[in-house]
Amino acid sequence: MKIACFRRSSRRGGIGTWPILVIGFTSFLSAVVIAQPATSTVDVIVFGDPASETQHSAVAELSESAKGALEEPSRRLLPPAETGWEGGKVAFKLKVDPEKPNYFTAKFWGSESSPSRLMLHCEGKQIGYRHLGDIDILDFGSENEGGGYPGRFYYNTSPLPLELTRGKREVQFEIRANGPIWGYGQTFDKYQKPMTQASRGIYRAATHTDGFYAPAADEKQGAAPRATIRTAPGPEVLDEAKKRVNGALTGMLKSGRPLNQMEVQFLARAYFVKWTVAHEKQAAVDQVVRGVDELYKRW
């Protein structure tokens, strides 16, 4: 099995982190301030829509298309007919930018759950680590009743290695369904469990050049359930959490060693949060620049 390699980077959050080490902290701050939904989308496939799937040369095995949430088309990957850990798959092509870093985003319905996992492959190489890595797989699966984002769609974004897209205008993708795993199993049978249930429905997939996906204005999103405000516990819980955060930030501001990547990101975000001890502090800028310089030297 081939696994695509990445430099260490964080996928989470609204801002892509790949450019940080190259363009420096000043540009990173500018990106945070001005970031807003943009039309960086390169290509989109709508799963379960015959015209879109044909346009993108989609070929599915052990799969079914269906009208899903909010009457939107979708595609699910099915478990094998006999006991096994590998289920259905769907291959397709999407356009990419031949020069810029590209990202892949898949759309799922937040009220749906399935223990089965989804693995993305690009140009024949696995994107993301099956267990404990810098880059997550497309879908870890979940058995939470009601799903993790009830009543609305959610998106999962993965960075694509530059070496797989550089100089190309179209690449081959494949999404494969597997059974759940127990990450600490010491034999394959203990680690990898059979796939017994269909995957979540996959609604859309897109390639784009920003580190976040900006859906088209006419894309259906659903609505988050109305949350109720509990009366207890009170603000003392947040006060304690803020105290702990500020304690960690104080240590970073006074650190005599260059900060590591996670600390740099943490301190950079805290710079914009008013209640933190790092808010608009020059010392925070100095420490982040120092940490970025050190990371640049290492890479």
C-alpha cells in the first residue's frame, strides 16, 4: 500500500497552513484578517447525479446511489457480500490547479452515522493515516446515534501532496470503504474489523486551492438544531478553562527556546483573542516569528 507523504501541517481550522513556513508570519496574519469565502473551487462532482458522475468518469463498485437528506443525490459504498473488511469503492476524475497547493473536500449529512470508514486515494496513493497521523482519513466512521452534526451538512477537507498535482490539470481519485478498526490491536484480525454496514452517504466532492472550502450560494446546508442554554454549571467553568489557557500562553511568551509548530499556531491564534494574555502583544509576534524561523531552518 502506497501512502502519500506530507510535511507536518494541521488540517483543522479555516486557514490552510501549508504556506506559513514559506511566506512567514506577517503574511499569515494578513491571511487570518482578510480570509473570507472565495471562489477557489476548481472542480465539483455531485455523487448520485448521473450527469455529474458521467462528466467525471465515475466508476462505482459495490455501491448504490440514492436520494438523501434534503432531497439531495448521494452515493453509499456497501459492505462485501461475504465477511471481509473491504467494501465498495468509487473512482472518478477531478480537475486540479497545476501550480498551487490543492485540497479535496467531501460533503456528508451530519445526522447520519456509520461505523464504516472511508479512505481517499489520489493517483493511486492513500491520503491520510489509518490511525494517529498528521493527516486524517476522509471519514473515521461513527456510531453516535443521530450523528455528530444533526440537521445539516458538514465538510471534511484533506490537503493533497504537491507532487501528486504539480503540472497536472486533472487527477484520478478513488474513495474506498473499509470496516472499523481497533487501533491498538496487535494482530491484523484484532486491528481490522469486518465491514458490515454501508458507509455514510457521500454527497459531493470538490477540489480547491484555498485551505477551506467555500460552498456555492445555492448549495443546501440544512440548519443546526436550536440549542438550549443550561443554568448550571456557570461561567466558573469557562473562567477555569481560560486560566489554564493563559497559563500555557504565559509559558510560551517567556520560553527561552523556539516554539514548536503547535505552539506557534496556538500563540498566533491567541494574538487575536481579547481575553488572552497574548492579545495584540508584541512578545507574541516575536515568539511566533522566532518559532517560524526555526522551523524554516529545519525544513
